Amino acid sequence: MTAQLQLVFLEANDLSQMVSIEGKAHSHPMSEGNLADSFGRLYRVLGLKTETNTLIGFAIIQQIVDEVTLIDICIDPAEQGHGYGRLLLNGVVDVAKSSGAVVIMLEVRESNAAARHLYQQVGFTESGRRRGYYSSAEGKEDALLMDLNLSI
């Protein structure tokens, strides 16, 4: 991991870079409108930027009272495999803890083994399943629900 990277809160002027990364990283990316909505009152967007202000990844979280939901986490495919996803996820955990959250919740495609492995390494555990929740090339696939208890 390089020292030139910084974890920052993103603003609406980062949207075009977010849209680009989202489109490259996900088979069913969020729309530009949905990403723009993540700058609303209940949301925070954490980004990982280079020293030249280039966004290489971002995470969108929503907090309601003491529960945080990780809506999206995304690293540019050209930058994957360098530990940046873990750095960003650890940043999400730190932000959640500092805001008084007791749990972080997320859902992940069952087929996304790399993401599931990362979440498990950070301490997330499977808490449920939504059958046939996501569209896929084969039709539908399950969403796994995972939680990280921050009050331990």
C-alpha cells in the first residue's frame, strides 16, 4: 500500500469518477442518479484518492440511529489486488465506530467470493439470505446478508 493514498469524504463533484469506477467494477452498476442520491442527508461517501486527486475507490454508507448499512463499496478493477478494498473497508468501520454505530450491515452477491472473503476477514458474519435477489447472467442469484457487531 502506498503512502500517497488518502481516505477522504467525497462530495458531489466526485460523482463522474464514481460513475466511471462503478461501471467498470460491477456487472449491474448503480445508475448515476442513484450514486448522486448518495450525497443526501443520511449518507456519507468515503473515497480513496491518489496524491493527484484521482479516485480509485469509494464506499457509500447510510446511518440510521446506531445502524450503518454499507450500500456499495467499489475499487477500480485496475487497482484491485493491492489491499485497497481492505483499507477502504477499515475506513468505513472507523467512521461507523466514531459516529456511535453498534452494527454495520451489508448484502453481497453469493457469487462474489472475493468480497465475501474480505468481509469475513474484517469480522463480518453471515446473518441471512435473500433468495433470488440479484439479477445475473444465469437469471437470479441470492444475496447474503452480513453483519459486523461493533459493540463487542
